[in-house]
Amino acid sequence: MNNKLKRIGKKTMIITAVIAVILFILMLAVFPPSRGRITNKNHAEVCEKTFLDVNGTKLGMVIKGAKADNPVLLFMGGGPGIPEYWMEYEYPTGIDEYFNVCYLCYRGTALSYDPDLPPETLTSEQMKLDAVGVTDYLRERFGQEKIYLMGHSFGTTIALKLAAEYPEKYKAYIAMSMSVDKVRSERKAYHYMLEQYKKDGNKKMVSEMEQYYDMFSDESVEPDMSCEKMHLYFAKTRDKAMHENGVGTLHNMDSVITGIFFPTLKMTDFTQKERLNIWRGKSFVSKAEVSSGNFKAADVTKQLDIPFYVLAGKYDMTTDYELQKEYFQLVQADIKGFYTFEDSAHSPLFEEPEKAGKILAEDVINNKTGLADSF
């Protein structure tokens, strides 16, 4: 009897050990360790993760460029929360061949995560002032009087203010998936996605979407983008619906979990703590003014004193494609170009990098619009 118990005990220990090893291997596959150094496969002259004290907080950023004397580009990413550098890591574009690109993490997010930051400082105005400080650092460090400015999605709400208020600091403004009118864009996307689910006969998602119908049904009433019900819609339904309908982050990305969450955990250019801070930071700023307020580009400016370029994905409904075109035509600028990406949704630079690179190299750097759409 004792021998039988011993055999059972030994077998149990072996099974437990095997399970432990399997779980450990799975954990390493999902969340691999790293020293957090920035990958430098192409022996770039500039390739670093750096931190800068600006306006009472420490801002983290990644700077990459093939040649140190290339023009500098400050990249204001989307979100706020998911660092734009992750997009470059996951979907390499090669734009660091033309620019020294600074991927800035906004205060309170990713490399700049600080849970002790006063919530009242998480505003678009403060983030704009932070970006001014980073701009001046880059100008001085690289010895360039003016640098290029690029915004993606949420980043365009900050970058547009920078371009309008500090034209002496920038050579050109490139807006990708430009935020124009948050309420109008969300209303158009909601009705489009609801109709698509009805056509597909997806009763489950129709029922889920219709829970929020009252927020988007009356065009004479502007919905409260900060209310709890709107937060629930964004957290529970909106991103899922966007990606299932091909109008979210990428045209061919059908899930935030498999397309963004797990890949960010595998990004070994960041330490494990820094990768966890991506999601801590995203949660931290989720109810701040920068996330919940409405934004109307036309209220910021209708004129720019620097060249203005827009990269827009035809399938984009996160920041509506047609609204981007509408605002572009409204803006007065001596040089401006609008570029439609036929196979892209919300991230055309990363979905069609060859086309985007050609636009940057041939038009933007040379102050031309030869590749732009004609209206």
C-alpha cells in the first residue's frame, strides 16, 4: 500500500513539474524577458531610449535615425497610451532612413508612466507644452533650427496646436488619420457598424450596439463624451466592433487582444516593467480630459503657415476619412497635400509603408505635392 502511495505521489510530482515547465514556457512566449535595449539591426547612427525632465515630469522617448545629420521628426502618437514606437517595432516602416525619428511617450503613459502625477495635469494643453519642451531639446541636440512634426490620431489633436502656434519651430506638419471632429466621427462610425451587423445578421452585436443608440441617434444633440455610459461603450463594444468591421487600427486587424495587447507584451525593446506600464498608463489616462473631451480641428485653426500633409486610410472610421478630407479642403496653407491610402484603415504609414515612405522622401522633404490626390 505504501509503495502504491509512493508511486502515486511520485507521478503527481512529475505531472506537476511538467505543468509548471509548460506554464513557464508559455509565460516566456507571451511575456519574454529583456534588458530593454532598442534594436539596432541596421546599425543606425542614432538608436536609443532616453528620458528628459520636462515641466515637472520625466518623459520617455525612443529616437532612431540612420544618419545623425538627417532631418529630425517628432512623432506624436495615438492613444493616448499605446506608444507609437510599438507600431514601428511591430510594422517597420523604414522612415528612420529619412529622419531621426523621436517617438515621444506622453506624460503618464508607457515610458513616461508615473502614477503620482496629479490627474489635473493630464490635459491636452499640458501635453502640448511638454511637446514644445521636447521640440526645443531636439532642435538643440541635432543643431537644427526647425524640425518636422507628425501626428497620428490623438496625436494630431496636439500636433495641430503645435503647428498653428509655433510655426517657427517646424518645417512641415504631417497628419496621419487626423482627428477632425470626435463626435461626428464617432456618430458616423456607430451607425455604419450597426448597419453592417444588421446586414450580416449578427443579432448578438446588434443587440449590444443598440444599448447605446440613444447617445448617437439625435444629431441635434452633442453626446457627452465623458459620461459613464460612453466610457462603457468605448471599453466594451466600440473597439471590438471597429476591428471586426475592418475600420480600426489596421484594415486587416480583427482583434485588439491578439493584434495589440499580446504583441505589446512581446516587445523586447522595452523591459518587462515598461511593457506593463503601457497598460498601466493607458488605464491611468483613460478618464482624463485628453481622452474624454470632444475635439474640433476647425476650432483650433483654419490656416497653417507651414506645409501641411495628410495621410488618410480609405477604410478609416476611427477618425473618419471623409471628415479628414473635409477639413483638409478647409485649411489654408501655401503648400498642402492629401494622400489617400486605398488599402488602409487607421494606420496608413504602417499598412502601406512603401507608399508612405515615397511620399515623405519625395514630397514632404522637398516641399512638394506631386504625389498628392487631385480634387
